[in-house]
Amino acid sequence: MDISRRRKVTKVVAGSLAELYPHNLQMYYIPPITEISLSEFEDLALERLKVLRCLELVNLKGANKFSDEWKASLCEEMTKQGLKNFYKMSTAPTCKQTDAELQYRKKDHLSHFILRLAYCRSDELRRWFIARELELFKLRFMSLNADEIREFLNMNNLSYSPISAEEKDAIMPSLYESTYGSTALLSEKDFFRVPFTDVLELVRSRKVFVQAGYAYIPSSEFVAVMSSVYRATLGQALMMTYRRLPNVDDERLVPLLKGLHTSYVGEDFKTPKGGEICIEDLDKHARASYPLCMRFLHEALRTHHHLRHFGRLQYGLFLKGIGVSLQDAMRFWREEFTRIMDVDKFEKEHAYNVRYNYGQEGKRTNYTPYSCMKIICSSVGPGDHHGCPFKHSDVKILANKLQAYGISSQYVGEISELVKGNHYQVACGKYFEATHGKPSNGIQHPNQYFEESQVALGNRPAIKQEPMSQNSQHSQPNNYPSKPKPVKQEKVEEDVWGGDIDLSSIDMDVA
């Protein structure tokens, strides 16, 4: 038989970093067995999430995956997020085994398994995680040369043998017809025979010769074979992790793992960078610079003179992020709400919540505006106006609304197709392009949309965005207190978040 695949991994429980991590490219067969602090656990999770979000953001920009343009955009985005060394490791899998490189390999290994705990919980999370990790795996694998590929396969006990020269010569006419390249070039390449179900992507695009249930893969397309192996392995591992997840009962970890996917790892927009926004100009800004979610909220407020709790929360934090001061915000909400209620009722039931948004009440926290992911994942009921219109609105109603805004039929059709494919943020970027005549940089946050719009309209110069701090994604309120509570100073015990996490006690084995 010309091809075989077997895997028998010996678990390494101890050893030097060079022995544990001999290669930058990993199949992640062996779970980590070590102890780390809670803060390190969280930092590793957020760093890995930043890497995967960078991949997602670059995909939103429309460049062909793994093209030079795509890689340059990914390098730029990772550098902006402080992940330049991670990008270097991903594009040079066999770099020198310095102490620094070995530490990066360790962080890569630990962070992957930490995110398995967070992303094994549902089919939707698993699909997203597998898609992003597969892109990262392909990026690394495609950086290997032939010798490095053989070394990687040997280290992972994956045995693949090319077909014999006789069989290759016998089917060369078919290989020439179905595989890109001249006869002379193909004669120098190795070909592998694998079950066609392992490389459906190549079969679908008609890039390989298929005969008797087997596909003949040139060495240049071998990444498709390994991607199939990696996808199957990771999918099985996530299901195993999900079944064993109830064993993770650490009360410090469960909230972090549950909320990780909706965590935002870009700029937090706590502090406006473009100066104060006059509330008399909000109608103009809503038409020209608001993302669709905030435009819907603004129009609903102007029409009904009221928004429900989560609508007020989503829109109020957005206004704070674009530069509306507390005094103007209070005046804006008071003027609108008192069209249907008296001033006393507003002061008793709503003024406190406005001050709460700005950190002047309750815990006095400087809350951050909601990110796209948090808005997309929010629950929306009948009569609510918050949430993401691309997800929470009927496609036909959304299309009619866009046409009423003057969006061309071509863009309305493209946006509708993206919505049907659940590409909500891509649809938002297409809406930006339709209203500004230029593409966005990949919409991740409503306030980012507003900033980019203001720059595109020439209202302000481009502002360099800095990545948010690791912990600021926790500064988003879910509910207001029902009534004002006195603020009291409490001593925080140093050991509340103390203690190490023993990863060996968390069963993530895939065997």
C-alpha cells in the first residue's frame, strides 16, 4: 500500500522545553501538565483570542487567503496588537531553538488548550474555533519546505509514502489534465494517494485527479491532507473536552471561560479621541456616521421617545464613546424622555442610570461601549430595538430599510446575501462601503465604525488606535442596580484571586 497513516503518541510528562516543543508547528496531541497563575491563565487566553481575532479581521478585508496581500495585512494587524513575535513564529516554524522561541512555543501550546475549554461548549463556538485554528495551522504548514515537512511528519508519527514511479507514469496523462503544471514539472513532484473524502476541498475545486475513490495529491497541495487530519483531530478533541467539562468546577475559571468569546480585544473606546460631540448634531451623525445598530436605536428613540433598558445601555455607552459629555447626555435623554413623562419621573427612574454609564454612580466604573461581538450575542425580544440589525432583523425588512436609506440595489443584494450566510460583521463593512464609497478596515466595534466614518468624511484626521488593556473587557455592565445604592469602601483581600491553576487536574486528553 502506497499510503498509510498511523499515530501513536507517547505522552511526555516531563523534560526540557526543547524536548517538549521541538517544533513551532504543533498538532496539540498532548495536553499540558503544569501549574500557572490565574492571571497568566487569563493573559494566555486573551492573547490566543487576539491571534484568532486578527485572522478573522484580515479575512473580513477580502484579500485571498494566504496570498502575499493577506499575509502583509495579518502581519500589520498582529504587530498593532503586540503580537509581532507570534506572527514571526507562525511564518518560520523551524526557527532556532532559543530560550525566547521555546517560551513562545510553550505559550502557544498552553493557550491553545485553554481556548479549547472555552470553545468546546456549543456547535457554533466549535465551528468558529476550528476555522480559525485551521487557518493558523495552514499558515504555519505552508511555510515549511519539503525537508521540514518530512521532519514534522516523523515527529508526529504520521507516515505518508508517495506513489511509485511506475504508477505515476501510468496515470501521468490524467495527472497532467487535472493538476496545474507542465508535464516536466509534474514529473519532478511527488504524488500521494489518499481517500478523496480527506481532501474534499481540492476535489470540489477540481484540482486533483480522482480514481477508484482515491485522490492523487501533488506535494505542493499536501497542506490539504494535513488540514484534513488536523481538522478531524481537533474536532474530536473538542467533543472529548466538552464531555469532560463538568469536571472543571473552579469558580474562578467558569465565568472567564463562559464570557471569553464575547470578550473584545481591540481598542476599548473608553476615552473619546475626537473631541466632544454636540448633541444638536446627533441627527446628522446618525445619518452619516452611525453603524446601522446605532442608527436604528437613534431613530427608535426619536420616534418613540423611549428605549428599553438594554437599548438605553447599548446606545448610551456608544454616545459616551464618541464624545458626548455627561452633562450633554443627561440633557439629551431628559429632553427626549420628558416628551412622554414628567421630569420628576425621569429624575427618579432614569437619571441615575445615565450617571451610572459615566462611572458617577454604583461601583463608579468607567464602563466601555459594547463591541460588535457582544451586541451580536445579545438577546433581543419583541419590541426591543437593540442588538445587531444584520442578525436580529428579518432580511426582507432589513433590505427595505436599506433601500429607504438610499442604498443601491446592488449593495442591498450583497448585504442580504452576507446576512443569509451569517456574516454579520462583513455585512456591516459592506454597509460602510455603500455609504462612504470606500471599504472599512474590518468592523469590530460600533465606535470604530464611527471613528473611521469621521476620518473618511474628512471631519478629523486618522487616529492611531492602541490595543486595549487585558482586563478592560470586564468593564461592561450587564444590568443597572434597581435603585441608587450608597458607595462604600471595602478592603479587597489579596488572596481573592490568588492561587495557581493546576492544568493537569483539568482533563483535556484526546486519546
